[in-house]
Amino acid sequence: RWGQWTLRLGAAVQATPSLRLSAALQPAGTAQVQWDYRNRVTPVATNPESNLTPFELYDEQEFWYQMPVQLQFGAAQTFGTRGVVSAVWVHTGAVDALISKPLEYYDLGREMARELRAHQQFRVGGEYRLTEAWTARGGLQWAQSGTEFSDHSAYRMLGLGGGYQERDWGFDLAYQFVARSGSINEPASGENWALNTSHQRLSATYRVRF
């Protein structure tokens, strides 16, 4: 079970008739997680000569996780009544200890936090109304790795789409391409294995107004 209260402060200003700037701050906080354990122990699995019957162990543990501070800046520029381009930059900070409670896990939380680092994310996108009914869209997203390892938390994403809108119904088609790059050290040989991956998604949405 997961519980979290989040406070987010933001402001926006109309810098010019066609340019809007925004900023938001989410202070560091905590998240409460309640773990319920139910483990079935089979002694004969580890000791074939054991005559103990299988039994179950139950346990409950409450953890408090530290959530990092998050800072965001954005801008949106309109071009007449047909087009708009927007960009968002997000900074996610690091934490001192991933687990702050219970205290017996605090040192472990500090060790885990050493593997995490502050990271950035940048998004830019645009939309242009070709006609009164047809609209074209596109966007790019870049995210930095949030750990000290060459894992898959860093990615690049490209999105393209278009839509047709009438008064009572609409249709949208979207294409998404995501590329991730990472690697691990194979324990036995010590070789570096590349884990580059990519995936594509095509989606269609139909809307009706009743």
C-alpha cells in the first residue's frame, strides 16, 4: 500500500501576447509504503532429509521513502491562430537517504541513494492547424539517466501525429518511437554487454460527442 502527499507550487506569466512562461516547484517530501509479507517456507527444499512440514511466515513493515525536489520551467509560443510550440525542462534532484524510516534501514537507504543522481528531462513539441478540421502534431523528449549506472532509465522519444476534428466527432492518429541505450558488465567474463533497445507504437483514437 502506498500513500503520499505532494505540494506543488507554480506560476505562469503572459510575457507577450503570444508568449507564455511558467515555472513550478515540487519540494522534497516523503512517501509511505506498507509492505505485507507472506512467505511459504518448505524445509525439504533446502534439506531433503528434513521432516518439518511446510509453514508460512507473516510480517508487516512500514517504510518511509524520501522523494526528491523537482523544478520545472516551461514556455509556449503561439503563431497566430494556427500554430503553437512549447518546451518544458524538468530537473529532478538527488536524495540523501532513499529510506528514512525505520531507522534500522537508514544506513541502507544512504547506500542506495549513492547509486542515484540528479537528472534532467527536456520536452519540446508543436501543433499546427492545417485547415479548420486537420491538425498536425510532433514532439521530442530526452531524459537523462537517474542512476550512476549505464541502465535503461535514459531514453529519447519521437512522437508524430495528426487529427481530424468535426463538431461532434474526431479522429487522431499517433506514432511513437522510443530508443534506450545502456550496458551491463557480465559477471563471469567481465565483458561489457550493450543493451540498446527501441520500440515503436502506433495508436488511433476516435471520439464522439453525445
